[in-house]
Amino acid sequence: MTKKIVVLISGSGSNLQALIDAERQGELGSGTITLVVSNKKSAYGLTRAAEASIPTHVRTLKEYKDAGKTREDFDRELAEHIEESQHPDLIVLAGWMHILSPAFVDRFRGKIINLHPALPGELDGAHAIDRAYSEFKAGERTKTGVMVHFVIPEVDKGKPILTQDIPCVEGDSLEDLENRIHVVEHEILPKAVKLVLEDNLSAA
Ligand code: GRF
């Protein structure tokens, strides 16, 4: 019984690529990516999806605002589109840079997971890597990390599924730290997807 995965992206999609590669290598268990959604027309992840023959769907907040509609309209109607077209077993936020309101989260509660480049309880929200680096340079931290967690309405607060510490190394540039983090992200995300799908992990 294949389990349908919908991946939401906003940018390069290197984590989407890690999921595509993992599926090809049989490392996602029964999971298969059936749709990639982007809130940015220019997201390179859309090209990655097309090259893997995965259907894509683009829906931008700008379209909604230009039409006099709200974020809640965007979230609710995106949720309806995903539910009606896919009936997904899992939704993966992989570099999705749009805070989802309860209008979306509550519809899929327990089957939305998010990748965040920080440890639980630290550096919630955007620019987590930059903030970790600044704190490292200020002598306020010696490590950071990556987590995959269940999504609840509070940003980056849901129950962790997998986490990994990542050291900050003397002499690191921001790019060095970013690269070290991305390598770990590409490893941890497919493992978390498999874990949730195969072990029926629950968000409770
Ligand atoms: C990743 O670092 C992710 O943790 C953060 O945005 C980046 C997305 O990268 N939220 P990509 O689009 O998957 O390459």
C-alpha cells in the first residue's frame, strides 16, 4: 500500500531532491511523492520535481492579495486542493517559507512534518542558521543542530521526530556552517519521513 507524500517548498529544493533520491533508492519505505507545491513561481525545486516527473502546483500569496483575498483564504484553499487532489498520508514542509495558519494545520494535524535547521526550543522562526552563527561568534553557543518535527500552529514547536546536534567550529564561515547543516538535513529528512510512515509515529 503506497503512502502518498506531498512536499511543500519555496526555494532551491535541495531537501526535496534528497527525498526524490531517497525514494528512488527505496529508502522511503512505502512512501511516494505525488505532488510538489510551491508558493514561489521561481522556486528551483519546481524544476527538480519536473525532472523527476512529479506533478507540481504553484499558489502564491501575491495572487490572493491582488484578488483581495486573505492568508486564511490561501491556507484554507491550498489545504482543500491538497486534500481533494491527493488525500495525502504525509505532508512535508521542506524549506517552506510561509507560516501556515490553523486553517491548514488543523486539517492535516498529525501528518504534517517540518524540517528546521535548529534544535528543539532554540532559534524558532526564520534565519535560524544566521542567528546560530552570530551567537557562536559572540561566544554564546558552541553547537546548533537540525530537527524534523510535527507541525502545530505554534511555529517550530511541534513534537520532534529526529534531531541531530551540529558543532560550530572555530574558523567556520557562515557558509561552512550552512554547508554542514545542509548535509545533515539531506540525511535526516528522508529518515524522518520513513519513520513517520513506517512506524506510524503519532504527533500526540
Ligand atoms: C533549509 O535549510 C531548510 O531547513 C530551511 O530552508 C532551507 C531550504 O533549503 N527552512 P532547500 O530549499 O531545501 O534547498
